[in-house]
Amino acid sequence: MNSVRATNRRPRRVSRPRPVQPERNNGERGDDVPADMVAEESGPGAQNSPYQLRRKTLLPKRTACPTKSSMEGASTSTTDNFGHRAKRARVSGKSQDIPAPAEQYLQEKLPDEVVLKIFSYLLEQDLCRAAYVCKRFSELANDPILWKRLYMEVFEYTRPMMHPEPGKFYQINPEEYEHPNPWKESFQQLYKGAHVKPGFAEHFYSSPARYKGRENMLYYDTIEDALGGVQEAHFDGLIFVHSGIYTDEWIYIESPITMIGAAPGKVADKVIIENTRDSTFVFMEGSEDAYVGYMTIRFNPDDKSAQHHNAHHCLEITVNCSPIIDHCIIRSTCTVGSAVCVSGQGACPTIKHCNISDCENVGLYITDHAQGIYEDNEISNNALAGIWVKNHGNPIIRRNHIHHGRDVGVFTFDHGMGYFESCNIHRNRIAGFEVKAYANPTVVRCEIHHGQTGGIYVHEKGRGQFLENKIYANNFAGVWITSNSDPTIRTNAIFNGNQGGVYIFGDGRGLIEGNDIYGNALAGIQIRTNSCPIVRHNKIHDGQHGGIYVHEKGQGVIEENEVYSNTLAGVWVTTGSTPVLRRNRIHSGKQVGVYFYDNGHGVLEDNDIYNHMYSGVQIRTGSNPKIRRNKIWGGQNGGILVYNSGLGFIEDNEIFDNAMAGVWIKTDSNPTLRRNKIHDGRDGGICIFNGGRGLLEENDIFRNAQAGVLISTNSHPVLRKNRIFDGFAAGIEITNHATATLEGNQIFNNRFGGLFLASGVNVTMKDNKIMNNQDAIEKAVSRGQCLYKISSYTSYPMHDFYRCHTCNTTDRNAICVNCIKKCHQGHDVEFIRHDRFFCDCGAGTLSNPCTLAGEPTHDTDTLYDSAPPIESNTLQHN
């Protein structure tokens, strides 16, 4: 395309400046004092001169003929009053070494105001020559106000434009600059240049006397003519484009020229270059070090949607060129293509401090192996993406502000790459950053926020490295990963999203590592539909929903994360999902720690799960996880709850210090528990009821406050080779029509006794060893004590219990055998059954006080089973 344009473009017109012809007229003023400037200063406007007369101090009277000694010793001259010491006259035998009185007066006695007034008529070269006359002239000729007036006449800038080195321009505030005269310094830096100033060239070349000494300045009416002037021998490639609108010029740059806007105020607003037919600027091979800055560049075709404009842009940068585009305003009204297109091998511009906004297409398009540095730009409100990077484009993009786009903020696709650092990307209509089709950008320390959909969207085999970013307050997920994409999301803060934190679905993968994910309205990380990411070393906390949600056959390796203080479950696993959760700390949740339901599977191993308001782990409705080598403790509703036909292999765990049972098995559930240590619970060890089953094998169950194993209400587990010991109540209790198979268990040193069977219970027993239990119940009965004395209302010893009809006890009251004999002697009593209870007589809840137990405790009903666990209501929030 570029070669075709190069051969077909129209020939450039070259307008060479006319030579300055000196004109002398003995009847006129000298050329050094232009007539028009004299008239201006002596006319009615003279009072507005910046050099108004200052008040002078009175001078002493002088003799008519000043002597040498008086010249040498004078200290009250005008020069002294202005801080200058009068020069000493050299002692010499030659009379010409002594300044003439007129010369001395001009150099030493003439007031500063008059000298400055004279100097104000000089141009820059004559002003520099005057500075060589003497020290006083040097100081006055460097007056900043003189140079500001000259400077603004030539360059129009209202602030000095510094140009310390090639390709570098910046404006400064004179009051804050360390140089005493920044106007002169800038004048020297910008002196050799061509000026595009429509209508001024004719005036300049027709008045050589007026502009004597400015032969190095060239003036043109068009940019095309100025570009042709590159051939001039004394021209160093610097072009000033002055205020105005320049339309439909053929600007192809193929040499290292420098083109900069020159105007008062905000320069780029005053210098406008526009094209309606072709790309406004085209940089071609040979323009490696070209510079364009401080102007508005527009492409504004009449037919804004025509397909033939697809290759037309405000700026087009082609192969093997690396121009600098600086402080430009770039606008395109064409609905196809892009405002800036950088394409081809070796295309490597620097675009900085530009405003690429309000375009009806893509803002910045980098493709076909192009590179470049893009820094500190404002890219906003473009109809398509703010930035496209495609086909091995690999730019460096730093500190850009990309916002309020009508599409995505940044779109990398088709093997696009790039390094994006410290950009602020927000309030775009679609994602802030989209990665697709093998694109692999690196995004570092950016803020991606308030997207109207998501923050980062990686799909269709996209990749990318997203490191140390802040991703927050997006309407959808902070990060989306889908369709076989595999990005790295590392050490980011992902927070306060209106939905989830990271959402991986549709066969997504990725490494999610070391992120801080918190305060999101939905799950911190969601994994679904065959996705299989690696999630590790993250903090996932304080979410308004759950921590990690794996569902619809989601997978993944989830390891060494800290998941805490979430409103719902720390981790959910459901609907055929099979993640591996390993070495995580899951704690301090407001519901369940890890929740398997509706055929949720997977592996839960080597985790610390503690201090949840509900159970540490819940398993229900066909779920069958492998739970091994975990520490599960501090649950307010127990350690592990298996219910509603839950399954699971629960092996080699340590389950301790839970407020309720270490393991609950209920409602037709059938887990396998092997080699676990279940100890120091504030309730029972294992509680099986409401039709629960299960295989309990080779577990150590010890030091629990209630029964080591309680089996109740039609349950039928198998207990084999367990050790149940050191309990503060019974070893095993079986009640409420439950049955069990007990084989090879060792039951010893339990306070109430080893094995207790309620009335009507039949068990299968083989090779059990029940030994060395403390038998506190039998001892209390034999001593005639009330059983409440050993149980209070916190334990439920199993023994014979009765009802007293004389005392009108209800079905919910029970009386121990010794109270029947002692406190209710002679009453109408009835034996109910052998079962778990505490004595209501000893508790003081009957009408007559107990004579055996002492002071009543004012407790009411006897409960025949431990309090049931709270089941998660997580499903209500799905």
C-alpha cells in the first residue's frame, strides 16, 4: 500500500524563499530602527510600552569638563543607581584610549529606560551584538521583556517552548524556570526553522529592511511547500506551523523533519491540519527521527462510511520509521478504520501526551509486527476500541488514560502482544481489556475499573500476563476467562465488583495466583463448565457471597489460598464438579467452610478449615468428595455434616474443638470414615441419626464432651476397628430403633461407660473390646445418687427412666431410678424405657423438689438426642 501511494502521489510544490535585498535611503532611518516600529512607539500607544520610564535619583552637579579623576571616582552616576560600576578609563599615551564624552554618556550615563527603549527597536541579532559593547549593555540587552516581545512576534507562544535536544519540546512557566531569560534561550533553540504562516511570506520577503538579520528564517504559505524546502542547504528540518486550519494538503513525510504547531495559548487547539480525502499524515521509510507536535490532526471525509476510507487515517505510520508524535489532538469522523494506524515491521513511533478521542472508529491501531512507545495519552469516547493490537503488534503503552469508550477499552487479538503499564482504564461500554485469539499482552500496574460489563475478558484461546493491577467496581466479573484461554492473573487486587471477582467458564484455564480478591457481590472466584484453572496463593475474603464457587463440571487445582470472612460458603462444589483443594486455609466464614452438594465431588486434602458459623464441611445430595488429611476445627455447628444422601471418603483428618459433633451423618447418607482423629469436641464425636449409615473404620475418637459415637433414629452404620476412649460421657450409645454392626472396636476409659444400648435396639457385635471404663452411671445408681448429679443438663446418661403420674409429669419428662425410689416413693410411677435422658427431678423442673440432687437448675425439657445441626441455606442465595 505504501509503495503504491509513494508512486501515485501528486508532485510536491516547492516554494523557495526570495533573497533579501538590502535597501538604503539616506533620507530615511537606518535599517536597524524600522520605521513602523518607531511610529508605533512614538504614537498614541506609547504609554502602553512595557518599558515605561522609571523614576531616577537626582545626580550630583558635574563640572563642565570632567577630569580623569572624577570619571574614575564617580559613584553617583545613573549606572551606579542601576547596580553597574562605571568602567575605568585606561591610562595611555594615546588619546583614542579615552572614551569620547558622547560614547561615555551612551554607555554609562544614558538612563536604563532610554537604552531599553532603543533596544526595543532591534531584532535579535542586533540585540546580541549590542550585548558585546559593554557589561551594562550586556545586562540590558538580555532583559526578558525585550526577548519575550521578539519571541512572541516570531513564534507566537505565550510560554517559552524549550527544545533542549532533538525530538524533545516542552513549554515552561518563565517564573519557575532556573534560567534568567528563558525567552532568549528558547529563541536560540528554535532559531533556524521554516514557518508556515499563510499570507505572511509575501510581506516578509517584500520588506527586507524590516526583517534584516532574519535570513535564516523561511516563510511559506502551505505545509507542502515547507516540506519541499528541506532541500535548502541552511535549513535544519524544523517547521513551525502557525495558527490556522490547513485542509487537504498532501503530507507525506519521508525525511527526519520536525513539524510543530506555533500559536498563543493552548497551541494544539489553534493549529488544525485536516484532510477529507486521504490520510492526513503519512510517515514513510526515511522518517526515522521525524517529529510532529502541538497540533490538531483530523480526518474528516465527506462520505464517512465509504469502504474506500478503510485505509485512511489521521496518522499512518508505515514500515521502518519511528517518528515522535507529541501533544497532538487526533480526531477522525470516519466510521471505518482507525484514527492512528501503526503497521509493518520496523514501524516504531513514540506517541506521547496526545488526545485521541471522540473518533467514530478505533482510536489507536497497532498491527503487523509494529511496535512503538505510547505514553501519557488521553484516549476516550471512541466508537470502537480505544486501542487495537493485532497480528504480532508489540507496543509499549504506559500511563495512558483510556476511558468512556463506546466499545472495549483495549482489544488485543490475532496474536497481538504489548506491554501495558500504569494505565487508567475505566467506564468503557464493554470490557476494559479484551484478549482474544492467541493474543498475549502483559498488563502491569494498571487500574481497570467501572466497566459497564467486565474488567478483563480473555476468550477464544487468549493468553496474557496481568500483574499487580487494581481491578474494581466493574458491573460484571472483574476477570472473565473462557473458551480454552490460559492467562496468568497474578498479584492483582480484584475488589468491590458488582458481580464476581474472577469468572472462569466454558473450558477456561489460567493461573490465578497471589491475588487479593475481596468485597465482590458474587463469588470471589467462580469455576464452571469444564474449566480447569490453577488457583493458588490468593486471599479471597469479605465477599458479599461465597469465596470460591465450582459448579457445572468445573475442575481446577485450588491450593494454598486463604479464604475467609465470606458471607456464604468459603468454597462451594456442586453439579458434577471435581476440583482439587489442597493446603488452603478456609476460615472465619459466616456459613459453611466447604460445601459439597448436588453431586459435587473432588478432593479436599491438607487444608485448615476452622472457625465457621456453620459446619467446617457439608456434604449432601449425592456428593462424593475425597476428604483427607485436613484439620477441621472450631465450627459452631460441627466439623463435618453429611446429610440428604451425601457420600464421601473422609480419611486421615483431624477433627477437633467443634461446638457440636465432630461428624454428623444423617438422612440416608453413607460416607466412609477411615483413620480420622475426632477429639476434644464440645459435643459428641460422631452422631449418626435419621437413617444415616456409613462405614467407620480405624478412627480414634477421644476426649469428646458427649458420646464418642451416638447412633439414633433408624440408622445403621458399620463400626470396625475404631478406638473410642477418654470420653467425658459414653463410648457408644445406640438408641431410637437404630441398629449397628460393631466389629473389632476398642472402647475404654470413658466416663459413663463403654457401650449403651437403649430398649429395643439390636446390634451385631464381634470381637469388640470394652474395658477399663469409669462406669460413672452404674456407680451413681449403686450409691443411690440422682443421675442429674453426674450429668447436669449438658449430658444424657443412658439408664432406666420413669414417669410419675402422681406428679403429672408429661411425655417430655424423665425421672431416674433413684429419684423414683426416694423422691417419688409411694407415687403412681411407670417405667418408660432404657434410654438417654437427664433427670427432670434432679433438674428441679417438677412440682416437688428433688431430695437427692440439691439446688435446682431451672432447666425444662429432657432432649433424647443432641441438638440437630443447622443445614446450610446457601441454596437460597443461588
